[in-house]
Amino acid sequence: MFKSRSTERHPFSSLLLLLLLVFTCAIVFTIIAFVAGILIYGFQPIIRMSEGDSSNVEMLRLLQIVSSFGMFVVAAFIFAKIQSNDWLKYLNLKKFNLILAILTLLIILSLSPFLEFINELNKNMVLPKFLNEIEAWMKLKEAQMAEMTKQLLVMKSVPVLLINLLMLAIIPAVGEELIFRACLQKLFGRWIGNYHLAIWITAIIFSAIHFQFYGFLPRMLLGALFGYLLVWSGSLWLPILAHFMNNGVAVVTAYVFQQQGKPLDLMYESDPASQPVFIASIAALAVLLWYFYNYTLKLKEINTELSDGSRLG
């Protein structure tokens, strides 16, 4: 069913292969995590987790780190090696530009007030009455995910902060960008033939799989931004950097709050920017995105000229 290289294989076949690898790696690495958990913590935490008790945060962290690493990072690397002889190029990991990296960080900073505004709109959404059951389910999932996140964000020492940065910032930034932007977005782009549609479809799927519907819109917009950063620059390191900064700031903020004796619930309280700050941030975001895009065009022109010159030489 699957031929040897992506240029010979229909994108739908490649998509099936990617999903197969993701699910297989998720199962294998979850089993590995459970075995490691039994060896480290014994059988009791596993039994309690099977009964719905998630109080063993160390076990939760182990499962999250190992299963996420396998499901996203390992699956993406295997998929890329099957798809291409040059798997690093396939995953867009060969390019890195310092100026674009700095611009990426500035874009994420300027985006924050706008995302906070969108997040507030999303949290206050109300579905029609005939969708009451769906709305109740969405709220239940949101509450469950929020409770688990609070448990994982309890940090009383620097080592736990570093573990959480690995679990909630580094692995998601690397792994999710490998799967969603480097693999899935690329497949949709080949299949549909329109990179804008590919970016937004991938962003919608990226947001939906988190099962946090009252944060769906800001996460979707972030996913779209990550997609454009990749398409414009040709480097996956930039969406990885943006993703890491977005998640890492939240983890560090939670740690600082706890060191100051503040409850984690304060993190979830909305703090909308004033109108002048909001307008300034939108203007800054527009300028930064415009400069980022035009700078990548100049880089492509330079690379084309160098390539033409080397062929002539």
C-alpha cells in the first residue's frame, strides 16, 4: 500500500501512514512509561490511576513525557525517514536565521494582548439551547483538563520547574510542530495545492486535539501563526521557538506565582490590556509580520542568486 518515497505516494496514503505511526508510537511508549512507572513507584499508583485517581503527579508527569515524546517526536522522525532520503530537509530542520528568530520572539510578545482578548471571547461563548448536551460535555472536558493542568503545574523546587518545562514546553514545542507543521501541514499542502488552506486546516486540527474548547480560538490562531512562520521562512525552528516561548512563559509564570504565595487560579483570571496598549500591540504585530514576510522574500532572492551563480560558475 505504501510506496518508498513521498513523491511517489498519494498524500492520503502518507496521511494514513502518519496516523498509523502516531497511534503505534503512542501505544508503545505509553506501555514503556507504565513499565517504568511500576519499576519506580510500584503497582499502587497504576491501580489508583485505573480507578480515576490522578493524585500521583510524578506518575502523571512520567506518562506525559514518555508518551508525548514517542507519539510526536519519534513518530515524526520515523515518518520523515520513510518519506525522504533527506529527513532533516523534509522536516525543515536545516535552516536557522538569528534575525528571524528575534523577530519571532517579538511577534509572540506583541500577539499576547490580542490572544487574551480572543481568549476572553472564547471563554464567554454560549451554544444554542438544542446543543445543551454538547455544551455540558465541553465544559466537563474543559474542567477536567484545567484540573489536571493545575496538578501538573504545582512546582515547589527548581528541578520540578525544569521537568515541567521539558513536559509542557520543550516536548510539545518540538513534537507538535514536527507532527502538525512539518508533516501534517505539508501533506495537506501537497493534497490541496493551497498553502493557506493547509495552514488553517492544520491549525483547526491542532486546536481540536487539545480538547479545551473554551480556548479553541486562541490556540487555532497560534497554530495558524506557526504555520505561516514555517511557510515563509522554510524553517521549523521558528514555530518551535514560538511554541516554546508561548508554553514556557506560562510554566515560568506559574512557578513565580507559587514562589510568591499566589494561587494558580490567578493565572486563569483575565487581565485585558488597556485600549492604547491593545492598539499598540496590534500595530506592532502587523509591522513585525510584514517585516518578517518581506525579510524572508529577500533571503529567498539572495539564495536564488547564489544558486544561479554557482550553476554558472
